[in-house]
Amino acid sequence: MLRRDCRRRNPNSLTIAIFFVAAALAILGAVGVVSFREPIRCVLSLVVVMLALSVLFLLLSAQFVFVVQIIVYAGAVMVLFLFVIALLGPAREAARGRLRFQSWLAALFMLVLLVLMSVFGTVQSIAVGLFTTYLYPFELTSILLLTAAIGAIYLSRRQLDDR
């Protein structure tokens, strides 16, 4: 009788296999985002990450977040990134080489993220604070980032027209 209860609580092997495949794709896509030199390949790697994350959301029984992740992030935002890169021209985005301290800086940011997660709690507690107490500053930051992106595109187009 005890074994039967344990079998009911264990997830099936297909779910575990899907999880590991999606996690591996997310990790490989993230590595591709930071390691590819061409911006278009970086954006396509980011699409792989977004699709893998959507599968992970589906495994967590978050169907709405799964659909939103695919439609909004993997669809609209990534297409917008591709259009911006195509508009600016990938030839102007030639790789100039990496910073000498780039890998150390990435490790430092990862360490800071882990420390912040251990100090402030779980992702759920951070999300509750972000979308209740700090909702207004969060939305203002998103508007500021959108304005900065539009301004950068405008300034880069203006410099091209001056030549």
C-alpha cells in the first residue's frame, strides 16, 4: 500500500525527460546568446531560450504563462529585435572583440544575483513585492527602457542620414 502511494506522487519519466531537454536547450541557448559574435545568431539563440522557458512553464501547469511566453516574448519581442538589427545593419555590428574582464564581470553579476536571491527569498516573494509594492516604479522603468531604445534607434538613423 505504501508503494502504491509513492508511485502516484512520482512524476512520470516522460515529464522528467521533457524537463531535462528543455533545460538543456535553455542553457545552450543562453550560452549561444553570449558567445555568438553575430547579432542575428544571438537573437535566434534568445528565441531558443524563450521557447525552452515556455516548455518549462507548461510543465509547471502554468498554461497562460506558457502561451504568453510564446506569443509575446518568443514572437513579438524577438521579431522586434530582429527588425532592429536588420534596420541598423549587421555589418555595422561587427565584432570588435570581447572585453578582457567580461567573463569575470559575468561571474560577479551571477554571484550578486545568487546573494540577492538568498537575502530576499524566493522568486515568488520577489514577484509579490515587485507587482504589489513596487508596481509603479517597475512600470516606469519599463517605459524608460522603451524610450531609451526608441531614442537609440532615432539617433543611429540620424547619424546615417548625415553621412
